[in-house]
Amino acid sequence: MSKTILLLQFVSLTVCAQTFNLEMLAGTDPEFKKNSWHLGMDVGYPIFDMANIHGGFRLTSHVVEPKWNLSDEEKRNLTTSIYNFYFYAGSRVFLPVFKFNKGQENVTTVGIMPECRLFFTPWNPRKFKYKTDDGYITATGKFQPHFCYGIGGGIYIERTEYGPAIVLKCEYTTMDAFKTLRTLDYSGRDMDFSGAVVITLGLSLFKWGFLQS
């Protein structure tokens, strides 16, 4: 029953929402050692003209070991990627800089979009399978929540007022997918789980809701 209520609440919020956003991003750390992929979606509400508050979720995948360096057996048994799920809330503002075809029905707008967010995951990845001389071992840590923030922005282009906007965006986040894994014992082995910063670059598709048209 509780799951049904939560689902109905999510559907009602989505239907009533006045902004929609879908984004796909590629990320890395400042030393370009750990690559990651990010898929996010959020819905929101305007707080004033061309600005909104929003909430959503993001799926992340952090590459630990490139698979082309591994044998088929190692691919099946080793942890090669770390997956995580974040809830987030934040605000973004669309600031027009140039407008083309003024006075016509379709006005193309180019501008900048600053953005800030708070992220939360109920638990960080806590299991990691590695190889020793005696075989494969799984290290397991405790459940730990994780809070972090993101600051970013991008350049957007919009063909009509309040129409779909395509954004080329960059974001700096303090996501630390290895927070729990860093504390585990790996049979005396030194695992490179350093870093608590992810820098992402990608595309976002943003749409003002029907109530804005």
C-alpha cells in the first residue's frame, strides 16, 4: 500500500510540474583518472520569470577498471564499475544574452544558465570484489549516507519562448562514490580510491511546462 501511495504521489507531482529536465553527462576527477557516466531527470516549478526550483534523481556509473585490460574471467568476477543513485534538489536560472528573429513568431534565444544543487544518497557503494593470490574476495562495508553539492552552468539555445531548450553544461560536484570503499581492508593492498570531486560535461534537454505556454 505504501509503495502505491508513493507512486501516486510521484505521478501527481510529475503531472502538476511546470518544468521538466533530462540530462546525460560524462564525468572525471581533476586528475582524469576515474571516468563516470551520469543520467538525471528532474521536475520543478518556476519561482520567477526564467528561474525554477526543481527536484529529481541521478544514476551514476564510475569506472574502476577498464574492461579491455581484463581477461574474460576477470570481467565476470571483478568489480569494474561502481553504481550509485542520488536524489537532488536545486535551482537554475535562464539568462538570455542574444535574441534572433525578433518580432517574428519563432524567436531564437541564446543565453547562459547558472545552476546549483544539493545531492543525497541513502547509501554509498559498499561492496568491492578484488583478486588475490588465493582467488576473488569481496570486501563489504557499512551502510553510509552521503550528502554533497554541485555548482555549474552552461550555454543554452531556445527556438521559441518557453520552448524546449538544449543546454551544453558543465558541473563541479563533491560526489564521493568511494567514501565507504576507501575505509575497507583489501588484504594489505593499496586501492586507488582517492578523490571526492567529479567534474561533468554533457547535454541537458529542458522544457517549461504547459502552464508556461
